[in-house]
Amino acid sequence: MAQVTFKGKPVTLVGNEVKVGDKAPDFKVLANDLSEVTLADTKGHVRLISVVPSLDTGVCDAQTRRFNEEAAKLDNVKVLTISVDLPFAQKRWCGAAGVENVQVLSDHRDVSFGQAYGVLIKELRLLARAVFVIDSNDIVTYAEYVPEVTNHPDYEAVIEAAKAAK
């Protein structure tokens, strides 16, 4: 399992670590209108999945805004942001932030994504910061578990991986 810290303290991640070359695990999360969304809903596209603890924090806000800007420049790439924030809070945040190029999804109900991708923080019931790129054939081509949850991911590496995925 990936080893991560939250504010310098080790935390326990629940689920299975996902590695490059793995078949992407399926998941069930909620859209802002409470409809269910699964991996299959974006089949045939490259997926950049940005995982954040909560949109209402500085680094998560900045990460989501950055990927929103990049999403407009990426052809055939669906950018998803997943957190355990309630769908209503996500919708409010997106409206206030002007985020329109990223689909923001909630793992609050089942923590299905968190467990499937090994990013559920047991002690906090939040998701650890991570980024995954999944190609159009559902193969993981990039996986980054950010070692310190309060730090930023490697944006440039993620963008290059999304551009290189087919």
C-alpha cells in the first residue's frame, strides 16, 4: 500500500493500491444531481481522475481549478474530480469557482472509489490526494499517491500522461 501522511502524521489507507498497467477498478459515485456515475460512463475516453480530500480547502481548490483549466486544452480526455464532499456542496463550490470543464463527483455515500483505488483514509473518512490517468481501454497509465495529503500533485507529469494516453 501507498504510504501517506496527513499534516505530517501517518494515516491508514483502506483498499487496494492501483498501479500503472492495472485494469482500472470500477466504482460508483454520485454526480451533483445525485445520479450514479461509474467508470463505464466515460468508456472510450482517456480519464484523468483527480482525487481530493475536500474542495473547501486551499490545495484541493487550487488542484481542481488547475485541472479545470487544463481540461479545456485536452482532446478526448474526461477530467473527473472525486471527493467525499456532499454533492450539494460540490455543486455550490463549482458554481462559485466557475468550474465547468471538470465533472466533480461525490464518493460520500459508499466510498466505493476510495476503497477501489486505495485512497480512503480510515481515520478521517476522507480521500487521500491522488491522481490517476486511465486510457480508453481502462488501463491505468499513471498513478500518483501524493505522499503528504496537504501537498500538490505533480501537475506537469499528470498532464503529460493524459496527453500520451490513448
